[in-house]
Amino acid sequence: MVRHMPAERTRQHAGPVAAARRRRLRADRARQLADLLRHQILGGRFPGGVLPHEDMIAAEYGASRNTVRQALDLLRAEQLVERQPGVGTVVVCRKYPHALDRLMGLAETLHAHGRVTNEVRTISPVAAPAPVADRLRLPPGAEVLYVERLRRLDGLPLSLDLTYIPMDIGLPLLGADLENNDIFRLIEETAQQPLGTAEMTLEAVNADAHSAAVLQAPRGTAVLMLERLTHLADGCPVDLEFIRFRGDRITMRGLLRRTL
């Protein structure tokens, strides 16, 4: 049975429905514009960190002033930009690029952006939890070296790294300078062979109270969780990491090739 709305009632609803559609379309356009502006911001495309006037953005992107304002509101909510009287809309948050298509330590990845240092919060042999032993191909209950580090770039907290390493590789690291060196380089020196491949999972999670406090981030804020299992060139797994990145300071980038 098809239900038909009376013509008068249809006319009564036509105005609100059309207005709702216009609002939705404007919101869609604002998100699209915010995505384009975000890419420009993260790429450092605005000289001096100052965005063009709203009229110029509207003209360049073929958008209305309302759409431009909504897009800038979205970027302000992300704390990427802010409005400064007498100046305009300025970039207030810089994100640093982290490559997803190369197996590199954080210091290697960000060497052009500043000095990466590590605050070693914990380093100790522990009995491997069952999932860790399984991933590292170790007997149940085998000892591993557990390392927890706060990574900073020029003093700015970027990530909290929780790392498990088999003891045959981890034991020499107990006396190594972990504050100023990437673990990857030290593993290669100990194993006397290069790293080969890594299995990786990236997802957004809410920061727990401990992680938020260490990263100096609001409790419950979203962080990027990178789980990475790294192998030596001979295929042996040597490093299982759970890395929480501040999402407002790191952007993930990579080059993918389509193969069928």
C-alpha cells in the first residue's frame, strides 16, 4: 500500500525540507573545503603561516563566504588554525610527516625537522605475555626486554612507545644509549644484519589516563596507535611495538602502488 501525503501538507513541508537539504549540502561543501585547506596547511603552502582572506579563498575554490567560514570553523576545532585580530586566520599547529612506505626509526624519519630524544621510562626483562611470545616466535613465558619510551622532537612530546625485544637481541641494549639512538639502529648492530620487513596496523584509539598524562594531551583525546612487528632481513621477528602518536602532531604519509 502506497501512502500519499496531502498536497497542502506536502507544500507545508517543502520549505523546511529544502532548507535542510541546503544546510546539508553546505556542510558537505565545508568539509570538502576543509580537507583541501588542511592539505595546504600541512604542506606548508601558506607563506608566513597566514591563510588568505576569506574572499580570496571563496574565489579560488568557488565557494560561498558561509562555506568558507564553516570550513575554517572545522579547522579551528581541530586546533590547526586560529583567528587573530588584525592578522587573520593563522596556522597554530604544525604536524610532522611520518612515512608509512619505509621502515625507519623516528629519529631517521624526522631528522630534517629537529632532534628526536627519548625519555626511557622503563627498561627491564619481563616474562613475555602469551600474545607477545607468539608474535616473536618465542616459547611461552620466555623473557623479553620491555622498553617504554617517551619520544620528543625538540622537547615536544610526540609518541609513547612500548617495545618488546627477544633477550638475545635485547640484553646488549640494557647498556646502550637509548636516549639518543633509535632502537632500530641498535638492533641492527647487535644482530649484525639489517632489518627487513614489518607488519603494521594503524588505528585511532582514545588515550587512557596514563598515556594522556605522559603525552601531555587531554584525557580521552584520540591518538594514532601504530602496532608494528619488525623482522630482520632473514625473516626473524625482533621488535614488537605499540606506539601511541599524538594525532595533532603527526601525519602519516606513504606512496602506494596498485598491483593486481
